[in-house]
Amino acid sequence: MLASLPALLRVPLALLLLAASTVAHVLVLFALTLVKLVLPWRGARVALSRALVVIAESWIGVNGALFDLFTHTRWQIEGLEGLRPDGNYLVLCNHQSWVDIPVLQKVFNRRIPFLRFFLKSQLIWVPLLGPAWWALDFPFMKRHSREQLAKHPELAGKDRETTRRACEKFRHMPVSVMNFVEGTRFTRAKHEAQASPYRHLLRPRAGGVAFVLDAMGEGLHAILDVTIVYVGGAGSMMDLIAGRIRDIRVQVRQRSIEPALRGDYENDPAFRERFQAWINALWAQKDADIQQQTGSG
């Protein structure tokens, strides 16, 4: 019924409820985080960390329910069979829009461990959400330009060290590590600038994936290879809230982590070549899947 309201009423009401849910959940999250910071007992801090995840999952669940109530968006999801809420996964996905994040959260919420993303350091300043991501142990990465790295070569290893510390922490908790392998959102301009060999994707960046697989060791159970398709084209968060994204298709393939996928990507040229070939083949399959879903050239 709410999805049939005139847009002039429906969109402001949806925004108001989303904002109220966000504020309510984040305030509880902050209160528990403050308690966690002052408690000296490790067992209590671990219990509070689990409670923080429960709050985050509740927030995601409310968001998903509101999208269902206020929009006529059609969801077609394949491949959720056999997923474990107590498993440890590396989730690899194509990246088209900020909408990808609520889509992934809605699809996987409570089906696998809470999704954690590697975020740009600037995002910690996003009101409410930035500190909430920090409280939930999202790793923040500082991106450096080629010019900065040329002037300060010592910065080259900072992101790797941040990734290693995050992975070390993740090895002791159920976790789903999320990686947008292209490193940036797809646009036609970026596609042309890269001379990408794929029709619907940018070139994958293999190094970050290889590093996480190596740093997590046996702590990961499987790779979840996720393909998101917006049949009418990717839109903005406002397009999702307003119901202008009408058809979302998500395909999930669970892939085993073979021993050959772990190695020293930075210092072993033979391994680097094999790993790049593996992820390029993965991306070629993903591109073919998107082509089949969209029927576009």
C-alpha cells in the first residue's frame, strides 16, 4: 500500500523513517561502544562486539523492510543455498553505484557474518555513519596518488599494513570481508580510459584480493563471487529510495579457495601471473553473466 502513495508523500515519508531508524540504531551503537572502550575485561568486550553487530544487523533489516514497503523494486536473487552465518567469506563483487552496498547488505543480512568493507579514510567523517563504521571494526584505508608515492615511497606499504592488521583481527571472529575488485565505480568514461577488455566491467585489481587471501590464511572458508545487475541501469541512493530502480538481479556463486590462490603476490612473479590469470577469468565469466542478464551489446 505504501508503495502506491504519490511520490510527493511516499519519498519524504520513506526518508524520514530511514533517518529515524539510522539515528536510533546509531545512538544505541555509540552507547555500547563507549561501554566497551572503558571495560577492562576481554570477555565483556567480546560480548559487546557481538551486540554491536546485532544492532547493525537490525538496522540493515529495517532498511530492507522499508525498501520493500515503499518501492515496487523486483529482486531476483540466485545462489544463497548453503551459506552459513558462522562461516568466514571473502565477498567479491562488481561495483556500479553506492546502491551496491544496501543491495549486498539486504541480500546477505543474517545469512553470512556481518559484511565489513575496506573504506577510504575520508569516510570516517560522514556524520553518524563514519563513527559507526569505526565502532564496527571497518578498516579505513588512506589512498595515495602516484605523485604522492613518488615523493614519499614509504607510504606504499601503509595500506598493506592496515589490511594485515584488519585481517589479523578478523581471523578471530566470524566475518565476511567485502572487496569491490575494480576499486572504483563503473562509468563509461573510466571504461574507455582503461581500454577495459570487458563490456560491462572495469579491469579487476588483483593485488588486494591476493593480499587478503594470504593474510587471512585458513581463516576463510570460501569466496562468494557476486554479480549485481540493474536491468534498467544503475542509479543513485535517491533512485533506490524513490523506487526508480525497478529490477535488481543478484547472482551469488560460492567458490572454494584452492591452495594455489595463496602466495606472495608482491614478491613472487610466477604466483602474481597465475593469480592475475585466475581473477581475469573470473571477471570474464562475470562479464558474460551480465551480458546474458541485460542482453545488451
